[in-house]
Amino acid sequence: MKIAIGSDHAGYELKENLKKILCNEYDILDVGTNSTESVDYPDFATKVCELIIKKDADFGILICGTGIGMSITANKFKGIYAALCYDTNTASLARTHNNANILCIGGRTTKIQEAVDIVNTFLTSSFEGGRHKRRFEKIKEIENINFKEVGNDL
Ligand code: RB5
């Protein structure tokens, strides 16, 4: 399984720690950043989203200080369903109910062992389908609305 991972400076340390553990089980595509020098999280969210949209990666992990900026950015892309998770319960539900394809974590809010557990839970859980598929399809319908046309009508 190919996992794309990216962070800003606030998530760099957690990204590096996660990579060391995850590389034993997964193919890791690291899009950066590569130091604690200040950068802009949307640049790295974009790189991970592009890899998933092009099907060059199966899932993504995005880490900024809180995970909030990464999740806001990633969810602007069609075909991306990013979930900010802060424990194993939300990580499990993000996959089983929401069919999320990107996991966002806060590098300044989540300790390393908790983050490892969150990532392992996310990557080993599967979408349950059923009533959740109906809801997921409704999200995809919303994605297909042409906002430019709606704007022109106003
Ligand atoms: C960077 O200081 C911080 O704002 C960023 O990592 C993130 O937490 C934004 O959501």
C-alpha cells in the first residue's frame, strides 16, 4: 500500500517519527517539508492530494500544528475526503463511516505514540458501505455542483 505523507514545519518532527515506523509496512512517498524552517501548509497538502487524485498513492497523511489547516486545504480538492483525527476512535470512524482517504493529525497536539496508534487504526480500517455509502454518494453529488454557475445565477 502506498502512503503519501506531508507536513509543514510544525508537523515535521512527527512526520519524520511516523515515517521511521511506517516504512516497515508501507511504501512511503514523502512530499516534504524537509526541515523545521517555516513553510506554508497548503503547498504540502496540495502535493499529497495530487498523488491521491492521480492514484499514485492509496492514502495520505497530512500533519501541521493542529491538523486543521491541512484538513481545510485538502477538502478543497474533488475526490479528497480528509479527516482530522485526534484519537483511535475518530480514526476508525473516519474510515468505516466516512471513507476518508486522507488522515490529518496535529503535530503540536498529538503525542508520537498516540499518532502511531491513530495512523495504524486508520490504515487498517475499511469503509463499511451500506447506509454510509448512501451518505458518501451525497457528498460526491455536492462535489459535482458547478459553483461558478451557481455564482452566476445570484
Ligand atoms: C503554523 O504555525 C500553524 O499555523 C500550522 O501548522 C497549522 O496548525 C495550521 O492549521
